[in-house]
Amino acid sequence: MTVTDIDQKIRPVVFRTDGMNASDGAGVRMRRMLGTPRFDFLDPFLMLDWFHSDKPQDYLAGFPDHPHRGFETVTYLLHGRMRHADNRGNAGVIEPGGIQWMTAGSGIVHSEMPEQENGLLSGFQLWINLPAKDKMVPAGYQEFTPDRIPVEKRDGASLRVVTGTTSGGVSGPVVDRPTDPFFADIHLDAGATLLEAIGGDRNAFVLVHDGTLTLAGTDGPQTLGIGNLAVLGTGDVVSATAGEDGAKFLLIAARPLGEPVARAGPFVMNTEAELHQAFADFQNGRF
């Protein structure tokens, strides 16, 4: 898709953040990009963490057994390996470029532990809310190795598509999710421009994980660096141009639910009563 193909409104940047340092699990150090006091919630997105370190003490403790109910977790690795296991007997290893899309639904207890003792571990975990009608569905996974994630090539651009369909017609392997999400890891050569149709009926954001990226918009261009997240306003198309060293970034979007959110730790429901029930069910071994 080229500039001449587009006569629609470019989605501008309406909010920017570089997140905040955080620690989770048994002491894993990370950068919390979404789910902070400054940037708490972007319907249906609940949280986004970026873990990135070559210091074993920052990640070796991992995320031992912990419960979830009422939402989905998306784990996408750039470097390193992560082993997961749960109380249903599922287990496996997420490799670099692999994706695990877990629907916690009515409840699951799982662990995520580094499958390495040294070297770089880098990746993301995104939490996506579930609508009320799906909060108590059985827990399940859609998990794919790197070779099963399609890559769309354009002039100066490479799009690894996890879910959703690009304007070029490439669809990711994760399917049938209630928020109709789009998730792509996009690499641009130096100076290359990408135009991608992401309609205004979806909330959307961009997170740069390498290089620099300039996003066009009705209020003028804004340039992002490594670790910058930009929320996009209403419009039809995302316009992104890489800096002199190229750019690598996530482009993520989904339809908002517009429902009440009651959350506490690992549980996300619609009411406080449902939260209390989640804690009681977990404590009484009903997950």
C-alpha cells in the first residue's frame, strides 16, 4: 500500500509514555508500559510489560505458579526462551519469535520460568480483557512457534503477523478472539515508510523496541525512540517512517469492550462481587 492508495485520515498520536520500572513474579525486573498510575487502562488492554535484560539476576526467579481469571495473556518473545506449565497438565517452551496466547477464562494456575541461566531475555506480556460473556469460558491456549507466524514483505518493511489481517491480506495464526485484535511486530529499513489500515473502531498503540520511528498525524509528526509507547487517536491509517538506523516496533489494536472493569491482582472481572468469588474459588481449589 502506497501513499497514493490512501485518502483516509491518518491516526495521530494522542498520548505518549515511556512506562515505569517494575518488578513482578518472584522478582523479575521489567518496564511496565501500560497498567501504571499514569497510564492505567486502554480498553480492552489491561497491562503491557517489557522484560529485557542480559543480567540473570533480573529474570532467573521467573514467574512461579500464580492464578488468572477473566482475561487473556499474550507472551511474545524477542530473545531467550521461556518455559510454561499449568495445573491442567499443559507445558512447553516459548522460543524467540514465538507467541503464546492464553485465555485464562474461568481460571488457571500456571508458571512462566526462564529456560536459560544467562544471556539476553527479552519479550513482552500483554493482558487483554475478556467480555463478560466470555470471562468464565474454559481456559485454553493458542500457541505458535516462530515458523508458524507469517511474515509479509513490502518495500523496506517486514511484518510478522500474530493475529488479525494486514491491508496486504496476510493473517496471523491466532484466531477467533472476542476483541478482534491486531498484533504485528514490524521492522522497517532506514527511511522506509509503512502505511497500514487500522480503523478507528479499534483502540491502537505503537511501542518501539529498536531504532527510531516517526508517526505522522493531523497534528504533525512525532518521533519515538526505544521504549516509547504512543497511543493513536481516531482515524483510518497508521503512517510510520523509520529513522536512519531503521525501526522495530509493535503495532497492536483491538475493539474496546465498553464494560465495567473490576480488577485485583491476577483477576479481572466486571463487579466486586465477581472478584470476591474469584478469590474464594482459587482459595478453595476450584481453578
